[in-house]
Amino acid sequence: MSKIAEGLLYSESHEWVRVDGNVAIIGVSDFAQAEMGDITYVDMPDVDDEVAAGEDFGALESVKTSSELISPVSGRVVARNDELEDKPELINEDAYEAWIIKVEMSDKGELDRLMNAAAYANIAG
Amino acid sequence: MDIPLKQTCLHDLHVGLGAKMSPFAGYDMPIQYSGIIDEHNAVRHAVGVFDVSHMGEVFVSGPDAESFVNYIFTNDIRPMAPGSILYGMMLYHDGGTVDDLLVYKEFEPLHYLLVVNASNIDKDCAWLREQAEAFDVKIDDQSEAWGQIAVQGPAAETALKDLLGFPEAADIAFYNFRDFERDGGRVIVSRTGYTGEDGFEIYAAPAFIRKCWQKLMDGGVKPCGLGCRDTLRFEAGLPLYGDELTADISPVMAGLGMFCKLDKPEFIGKEALEEQKSMGVPQKLVGIELQDKAVPRAGYPVELEDGIEVGVVTTGYHSISLEKSLCFALVDSAHTALGTPLFVRIRKRVFPGVVVKKRFYQTKYKK
């Protein structure tokens, strides 16, 4: 049984969002990291890149597979977690602590399409 | 189509160990237990054990056994001593690969054991029977009756001696085997493997294989799944049928010409290989080392600097032992010289790399 952090929003593709004003802090769920196994590389966009809701903004690589990261919101990347470049395993250690990018949202209404923790628990068994 | 998955004789033990299971070659097989990186490192630095009971054991015997095996096999079995093993391929007439396999020359004259890939057992047996019409041979597929484990790593010999009661393991040379009798049945122990490390493969009846597995677990040998089997063989430059050898990829294209003895009088595919050697092949398998940590995966395009596609990745990893992103790729022959700059397209970006030798990892076989 994977951990699901309260107070976050979740996408069907297993990203989480922590809302901080106009900024969406984005990572992947504990379920996603457990499915991937040992994460060896995080492919991240650069600061100032634009991301679009429903489109990929990078990828996680494990030994065996790669999995695209799908942005839950649209907007401009204002920060990325460079610590993951050398320590991608931080996502395995605590998926809710190891954020990947921060996005200045262009449409906060997109958050309405995401799930709360209780709803996400139904798909991340 | 919903064909129930087969189970090896160790299946319940894998489940009991909490392995992540997945279908492979029609079997429900363990992919990993503690994690691919942990298991990979155990084999490189200590010892690990794999369940490879899904592999096929096909016994060939009869008055024409030697000439028949030599006819369907690319390597030359005639000089083999009893108790020795040879690697090679079975080919179609056009040089495409039916399978790659090990031939064990048994101690009983005119008896051979062919160890084939699990995914190819039915295809191989049908092919063998088709080719055997003009030969006086018996082809006996005993794959279901044999369990098999691979004990691999620098401490494999110690594990066989101290945990499994095979002190003779020390005297078995690389690519040789010995027969034993245990619990009233035959046990084959060979110094072979698919990891680039020293190691042994043990073939026996399921009950004895289960006993060995349990003793290895009790002795602290790390259970290893198919996940690290692939990362280990990849680093050691070993091909996997279906990726680096297929009906469309000949051994010459795959750089395995040394296992094809063109000075033999005849074998299926010989003319095709001779032509490939003299005329050249359109594509060859190369190793590529990337400068970045992004991971090249099977199917990703290989390009020149100007974006022209010249090949495709067949297997790729961020190598656990070498800590580099590496891949095998099938590339147009004009761009396969060592040191050639090549680029791999990974999602939206293109990553620069260079052609290197396919044996990425310095193998540590006990010669």
C-alpha cells in the first residue's frame, strides 16, 4: 500500500501538486516511485520553459523503464529541483519531499480537474 | 487470447520472497526481489542466484547426432571433447537467426544437449525436426522435466563448494560441465552463465533444484531476477535473442562471426554468411556510449549530427557497474567504426555519443 499525502492534488498519471499561491509545486506520488523502482535519472525542463496541462514535461528513468512526466497544469517553469540531477533516488526515499519543478500557473482553473487525496486513493491502490 | 502462464519449479518460493513477478516467454518469472541495482551489484561483487528453469533442454542423440548438430549449428562441434560446451547459433538459410544456444557434448558418444532460449523452445524443436528428416537422430525436448539455476559471481565457486556440496566445482573449467548423481537423478553442473562473471549453471530435476535454491537462500546468496540478468548480460556485451539476434539479424551483423565456422564443410546459413562477409552487410550492431545520463531505450532512433536517421537502439541502460548511459544499436555499416560520433534521440532531445566496443564491462570469466 503506497503512501498518499493529505492536502495535495493528484493527477491520473500519478503526479502531485502542492499549491502555493499562483505556483504549482509538482512531483510524483509514492505509488509512481514504487512502480518505477530505483530511479536513476530525472529528465527536467529548464527554468522559463513553458509547460502545458496534459503534456509531458520530462521523464523519470529507472533501470528498466522510462516514464513520461505529465504536467497537471499549464504555465512557466520558475524553478527545478537540481538536487535530483545527482540524487534521483531522493524520489524513491520520499516522493512527497522530492519535488521536481515549480510552475507559475496560467490558469488556476485547471486545478479543478485534479483529485484530492481521498479520490486518488481509489486509483493508487 | 488468454493463455495461462506457466510456472517454474521455484515459483512459490519467488512469491514467498516477495518478488515482483512478470510474464516472460510464457512463464510467470521473477523480475526483481530486493531491487535490480542491489541484485546486479551482488553478482558483480559477491554471488547471486537466478531461476532459469524456463530455458529449454533439448537432447539430440543417434548415429547421425554429430553430423546433424554440426549441420544446424554455426560453430564446429567436431573437435569438442566430452564434457565441453560450445556457444553458437542456428540459422535460417538466408542467414537470419533461429536462436542462439549452447551445445553440451555428453560423455556418452553421439549424445548432445542443446540449451535454447525459453521463448524459442517450440520454434526450435519444430525447426530441428524439420531439418532432421535425412538424419538418423532422436530429438527429445525435455524442457519441462528439468529445473535450472544459475549461480553467478566471484563467490559462486565457494557457494557451490560450501553450500551445495559440489567441491568438484573448483575443477570445472570455463565452458565445461560435469555429471553428478544426487537423489537418484542426474545433475549437470556447468561453468557457464550470462553475466560476465565467473559462475555455474545447475540442471536437475525440480525437487533437487528446489533444495539447492533453499540452501543458497539459507547461506545468504542473493536471489536475482530477470531485471538484473539483462543489465548484467548487456554490460558484458552479450546478445539477447529478440533484441540483438533475430530472424532479420544474422550473427555477422551482430558481430558474432567468431562463432560461425565458415571453414566447416556445410551448415544451414553458411552460403548466406559467406556472401555477407564478402559483400558486406547493410547494418551492424555497435555499442554507443552517451555523454549524458539520459537513457537510450530499445526502439529509439540513432542519428547523424545533421538529423539523418542511420539506426535504432536494440538495448540500452544507464549502466549500473560503469555509471554511464550505454546502448547496443543496429546502425548502417558506414557509421560503425569505433570512435564514430552518433546521436540518440531520446524523447524530444538528441544526445551525442560515440561508437565503442560492445563489451562495455571487462568480463571476469575463470579461464
